[in-house]
Amino acid sequence: MKLTIDGHEAFIATGGRDFDGALPTVLLLHGAGFDHTAWALHSRWFAHHGFAVLAPDLPGHGRSEGPALKSIGAMADWTIAVLDAAGVPRAHLIGHSMGSQIALDAAARHPPRVTALSLIGTAATMTVGPDLLKAAEANDPAAIDMVSIWGLGFAAELGACRAPGLWMHGGAQSTLRRCAPGVLFSDLSACNAYADALSAAATISVPTTLILGEKDMMTPARAGKALAAAIPQARTVVLPGAGHMLMAERPDELLAALAG
């Protein structure tokens, strides 16, 4: 569906069913340079198991209009504006990578609007290497290669996609190439600059699950565990052998952790 938020049209996937705000709502937030298609399996499962689903393309991503937002705080406020536009008082926020920072910040800034958190491929800080930032700023295709290679675990190199006939690297790169110039750099810069995760974590009082990849090279599991330690009564699930892009690498195990 499409909603108007801050004067721009935003595309919101609903998991293949019409949105019903009377149901408990899950809102899924994608990572840097990606869009709602990252949640193809998970949004559909929730929509067909008693939940209303909102899986937005952030501004400037996918099918959403507007310039990319420059900070995690701005994206967090925009996320709450999605709830307002959809007429939803509260939602379970699920975020991957940059999306996990957005979800955490939204829960800290707007606590009455969040029922639970699921933070995937997350960490207390998400430092972005200077080579990746430089390549992204120049719109150099090498930035896409870096994100794909560092983001996917070793099994992806062997073609171990769970969906027959699909290629994990090719899928990730195809999505990243659809970004307008400057969007990936804007996202990575926002992640690199976000320094409020630990202070935000200390304020969280809703049920929180962190789902981490054991072999994640972008947000190492030890960094995710450091964030978990700052969130009262957080639950941590580590997926053995997995890298950063858990929705593609371990879709079934991720779904089990989310549903649990």
C-alpha cells in the first residue's frame, strides 16, 4: 500500500494481505541500501499468521519517494510517522542492521508506541570502514561488492541459497544497484555516526530479542552481545555459521527466532 508521510509517498508492503490495523502489528525495517524485498518470506509469514504487517521502503529506497534521511534519529521518527499514517497505536519493531538501529532508537524515543523489539545483525556501534564509505560516496560499484562480500557468510560463496535457482550475492547486488546515487552513502554515514545505541538500550523495557550471525563480519556477534548486555532482560539468539544477511542466509532459522 502507499501512504503519504512528510509530504512524500511511501510504499509499504503488507505481506500479501490487506492491512488490518485491528490485528497486532509488526513493522519490519530493512538495512542500508536495501528495501522491503529483504522481508519477502518473513512479512508473508506474519501476514498469514494473525498479524498486520508494515514493511516500508525507507525514503529514497525501493518504491518510496523523497530524499534518503540523513540520521538514525530522523529515520526513527519517520518510522513512528508510518504508524501514525497507518492508524496504528503500537507495533512490534523488527529491524536488520541499520534497521535495528532505527528500531532501537524509535523504541527509546517513543516508548508508548513499541510493544517489542527484534534486532537482527545488530551491534552497539556500526563503524563503517573508510574504504567502503569512500567508494559509496563516489557511487563506485566496488561499494556494492564490499557490502555483498562482507555481508554474506561463507556458505554464500558456495551457492548455498535456500531458494532453488537463486543466487544470494546476485540478489543482494541487484537490490543495491537499484539505489539512487548517494543513497547507500547516506545510509552508511548514518550508521557510522550513530552513537546513542547504548544509552537507548538502557531505556528499553519491552521484550527484546537480538538475533546474531556467528560469522558476521559487519556486526560481529561479540558486538551484538555487548548491546544485549545493555538491554534489560534481552534474549540473544546466535545462528551458527551465519553471516550478516540473515534473511537470505538463514530464513527459516531467523523466522523461528522471530516467531519465538
